[in-house]
Amino acid sequence: MNAKIEPLKLKVKSVGEGSPLLAIHGVLGSGDNLKVLSQLPLQVHLPDLRNHGDSPNHKDASLAAMTADLISYLDEKKLDKIHLFGHSLGARLAMYFAMNFPERVDKLIAVDMAPREYPPKQRPLLDLMEKVELAKVTTRQQADDILKEHVEEAFVRQFLLKSLQRKPSGEFGWKVGWRFLRDDYPSWGCSPVTDEQIYSGEGAFMYGMDSTFVSIEDHPIIRKHFPALEIIGIEKAGHWVHSDQPQRFLQEVKRVLAIG
């Protein structure tokens, strides 16, 4: 990691008691997206990553910078070792974290993202966010109408609109640092591992069997870099595994972490 990175102080919600679990959300999301994990008998930490939610925005959107923020938080809370969970971008970040700080990870669960480079699927969403700002919308409905031109799924639009807030001028703008995420996409959209890296810790890769992000073709590269991790496919689930099949999802998480 770059020694010059100055970590940001993140907004983090902590719930429950027990062994600590750090849960990392996906791109354009927030810690609240993973609140289903608060049902576990664990001390669950739900950070908003930099450029997301109520955490500060910064031009450095790299995996290294986001990891520095998380390490700083864990150090502040005196959490030497944690279960590490990540979904989507959060899975990519969890893989990067585990490879570079394996001594800080008890068990790793990465959901619906493989250890490889992906095409910029989220780039159109980031461009849409610019379109909303340029339109200087004054109601959420106006913003939704713009998003509706390119995003058919209502749940995706509602997911994006959670990051919309009213400015003092009366217009709406985004809390998410979308410009930084778009400009620095190569730094966070890259593969989270180098070709020679191997993580020997335990845990699981979980993916939705209807997802377009992970398939059986990714199993070899997963096993190459994470040989001890179980690969779990969840039927009738897409990318949002924890929303599509919440009970099966929690059942598998409990089993992997060996908790009641």
C-alpha cells in the first residue's frame, strides 16, 4: 500500500455483540445495504466507504485508499482480527484487504465478484448521475424520470435515489462522490489481486447462480488465488444475493462462520 495515503474517518454503524464482522458494501451503496447481517449474533460493523453514504469524498478512490480507511477504523476500535465480508465492490475490496493484511482476517466471505478485472459496468450509472445534476432537478420524481430513460428496474433507481440530497439552493445533488469514482475507475475497477498472490485463509466465495458477474467459469481463478475458500452458488439469486435469497444467504454465512 502507498505509505502516502492519508486515511479518512469513515461513517460506521456498529450493531450487536460477539466476534467482530466488518461488512463492506458495493459501489454507489452504503453500509445500510448490508443491514441484513445485523441479524447475526456478531458485532457487525457497517462502514460507508469513502465517496459513499455519509463518509467524506476524495479524489483517490483506489482499493489501497479504501483499505487504508478500514485499517485506520479497525486500529481506532482496537480490533486486531475480524471476519471480513464484502459484496460486489465490497467483495473486490475484501479480497484486496485479505491479500495485503491476512493477519487481520479471521474468515473471508466475498459475494458475487471474482478476483479478476471487470468491464466498467457501473460507468453508465455514473454518467447518469452527472445527467441528473446537470438537469438541476428540484424533485426526486424529476430525478427518477431521468434515470428511468436508461434504468428499467425500479429497485435499481430507488437504490441510486437513496444518495440524492437537497442542496441549500433547493436543487438536488448526490452525496456519492460519483465524479471521483468515475475518474478513478481504473484504481478500483481493477483486479484486486496480482497474478502471483495466494490467500490461504478460510471462508467462502458466494454468488448468485443467475448473476452476470460470476459464473462457473470463474471457479478456476477463484481456486488459484483463494484455494481454501469454499465456492457457494445460490439458486434463484442474481447479483443481490442477500436481497434475492435472504434466508439461504444468512444460513450459509452462519455455516461458514460457524455461528449459531
